[in-house]
Amino acid sequence: MKTQKFRSTNQLFIIIFISIVAFSCFNPNKDVDIPEGIIPPGEMALIFRDIHLTDALISRKRLNINKNYLKINSYYKDIYEKHGYSRAVIDSSLNFYSLYPELMDVIYDQVLIELSKMEDTVATDN
């Protein structure tokens, strides 16, 4: 139990450290105007979190993409509906953020924080 808590503390420290480094590399003077129709970074982080969790679920269940295409597709469709965006809007937002690696880093730092919160909740419940 203490090892688990120690590991979680270390992971939290690493995430905080990475966030500090990422934010220090991010140039706030280089304002990036997020165009209309692009998902804001905070919401994009939550969508990425859910997509990565879904990817893990599919991998864990060892679902064959060809045989289970409709089932797998429904998992992702649930994500789109949960967040209120179409696949096209999510794809165009991903393409936009791909042009700005510093913004993508900030988004993924938030994804790591969200996943760590979930991990801590599971560890606390057990």
C-alpha cells in the first residue's frame, strides 16, 4: 500500500515538473488565436483523455478492428456525443493543434493530470 502511494506521489511530482517545463517553454507573447469552430484546449484535453481510455479498452479487450468495426466505432461515437462535438470538428481541431506543438504540449499535460486524478481515485477506492 505504501509503495502504491509512493508511486502515485512520484507520478504526481513528475507531472507537475513536466507541466512547469511545458509552461515555461510556452511563449505567451506568441498568442495563438483559436479560430471559431476549433475546440478550446481544456475541452480538447478531456476529449483526448476519453479517446486514450477508449483506445486502452479496445486494446485490453483485444478487439479485432475488422471484425468489430461497428462496436469500436460506437465507442468513439459515444465520446463525440458525450462532449457534444462531431468527429469532423474533433478532427479539424486536432489538425489545428498539430500546427502548434506548444499548445499540443499544454493540452497533453492536462491529459496527464486528468489521467493521474483518475488513477488516484481508483487507488483511493481500493
